Amino acid sequence: MSASLLKLFSYGAPGLQPRSASMMKECLQFLVEPAKKLKIRFKESRRKVKLDKKEPLVESQLFIMELARELNRICLRSNVLGHIWTCEDIWPAGVCRSFIVEWAAVLEKRVQPRIGPPNHQHEKPEKRDWRGHLLSMLEAGSEYEMGPHTRVITDWTREIKSRPQPTVWPGEPVLMMLDDLEFQWKRGRLANLLPAMELVMLAVLNADSPVKEDVTKQWLVNKQRSQNVGAVGYIPHSVWNWICDAAEDVTLDPDSAHPGLLVSADEKCLRCSLDHRDVPRSQHRFDGWWCAVGRQSYSSGRRYWEVEVGDRDWRLGVAKVSAGRRGFRLLNTGSGYLTLRLERGMDLKALTTPATALPSTPVPRKVGVYLDYERGQLSFYDVERRSHLYTYNEKFTEELYPVFGTVEMVRELVIRPPEVRHPCLCPGPCLWT
């Protein structure tokens, strides 16, 4: 509080009232002007939202709205989809077209023979290139040729509604995940409710399947298989807990570390040194790139570990047992390495052949590495934001070693112990993320 206000409140003589009012106005002016500007911004934002809502919707957007309504009637307690058909959550037209084509392909493969022959029998009987068709359609940016795809989905929903028991109970895990997704969407962490729609469709399909699966896990696995980069912007806490259940106590193998790297006594930390250690030469030791592997190797099961990384240069992933470690050969998929690499503090990429650039804003500070050997998936996550970064999909036939690399001298690369990852105990949407 300013000195003039203190004086005003200390001396309340009647003769000072005009001057006091003037002083108060001057002192509070710094609050009045920003408030006026903020009010103007709010009015402009509301006006923009109203104008945006008045823009005419294209056919694919209208179809998604109607599909959300139909799925809500079929799947019990899927009220989260109400945000879609009431125009609270309007997806971009390109997202709608992509969703329709992808799910038409899924339904045609899984349920079309049971429903009956499709309406588009005039098409060639050979298998259609759905991915190529989707890419060409998205490049064109139009609504053409959506009829065959929408008919597949419409036939599926119509067949379900014609049954004596047309409703499906999705199960408590799915309902908890839907609540979590809705909560995060309202907080702005999800761009749209597309994950909720996908989850409901999987739940309905699972109800018809003779082999029941855990839909919440199936949703994540399928997303990572079909979309390598940024498949999931937010991983619901029930699925995240399932990933963390596979936590491993990973330690570094000092005998594999480059002579220029220092390994801590507990074999959990790694950093670069100015001096090279005097170590025996070995074909198992890196002598080119500043890397080291873990003591443990994996040839089955699910495994997960987390690493605190630096802000300039690091690499994480796995190396096949047959992968060479000598010299400066490229450590990419061609040489037996499945890794993520940050260079110069800004270039984040998956070292495929050629390399795959990844969004590097913001740069992750804690990276989770998840290996599912039998499914052939190696996934990377931003732990703090609980989001997917990249997934390698490959049939594994060799032992895999965790691999770590850094050239930073100040900030250590730290493998986090498994006990630091406590599962979320919130009964519904997580209150702490």
C-alpha cells in the first residue's frame, strides 16, 4: 500500500475528503486500467467463440456429432460424449475425416462379415489401401468419397440397435477412464474428446468379442501401434499405473561405459568427464559414442524405467545384444539401436532410418521407457506431462539391453529407482496431475 493511502486512512478529517478522493483515484488507477483492458479481452473472446460456433459444419463433423449421440444410447453412462453432439467439443474437419476412415477400416475387418455384405459391393474385391486412401483424402482436404466409410459405421450402429438387448455396459475401468478424460479436457490438457470416443467404440466392440480384453490397455496399445509419434496427449492415471506396474530396478554396467563417462557408486548416475579413465579395451565397451548399457537384459515380459535427463544432449532406449559398440557407427535402427536422442537442447528425434523428428517443445526432463517384448513395442513418455513421445513397433528376437548416453558434465543422467513411482489412489480423475 502506498504512503498516500496510508495517510488517507490515518487522517479522516472532513476537510480532506475531496483531496482524499483524488488521491485514491490516482493510487487505484494502476488497477482500473488493466481491469478495463481485461474486460475488453473477455468480450472479444466471447464474441469470437460465438462467431466460431456459427460457422457451418461440414458433413464429416455432423456425422461425428450424430455418431456420438448413437454411441451414448448404446454404451451406458457414456455421457461424456454429450459434449460432442451439443457442439461444446467440435473437432476439426480433418480430424473427423481421419477418425471416420480409420474406424471404418477397423469395423470392416472385425464385424462386417457378421453384419452382412456392405452396400458398396461394386468396389473391387481385393483389399483396399486404407492408409493410402486416408493420406490422399487428407491432402485433398475435402469431404469427397466419405459415403462408403460412413455407411460401414452406420451399418454397425444400426445392427446393434436392432438387437433384443441394444445396450452395452462398458465396465468400471472404462467409466473411470472416461471421467478422467472429461476432467482433463475441461482443464485444457486435451484438445478434444476423441480419446473418449475411441474408448467407447472399443468397449462396444469388446462386448461382442468372444475373447474379452482390458479395453483401457487395448486402447493405449492400439494407439501406439497405429501412430508412432505423439499418439496420446494425456495418459489416464489408470493406464499410467498399469505401465508403472512393470517398473524395473535398472543399473548401469560400468564395464560397458565409455572411458570418458563417470558411473556413480550405486550405478544409477552417469555424466561426462574431462579426463578419460584408464580402462581395459573390450568389445563390450563403447569407445566412440559416450554411452553405457544396463547390467540387465530382457527377452520377455513388460519392463519400465524412468530417467532424469539433462537439457542439452542425451540418448535413451535399448540396444540389441548383437549391436556393435566400437567406433562411431550410427546408433540407429539399422545398427540394432532403438533410441531417442536430444541434440543441442532443441532437436529431439527418434533414431530411425532416416531419423524421425519429434516435437521438442517442451523438452522432457523425465523420460519413461516402456518395453513390451511380446507385443514388440518400445515406447517413450514425458513423465511429468504423462504424454506419449514415440513408439517403435518391431518383432523382437534378441536380448535387449537398456542404453544410456550423455555428453553433459554438469547435469547427471539419473536412473530413478522403481519405488519413487507411487500409483495414483484417486477413485476417479486424478486430483494431483
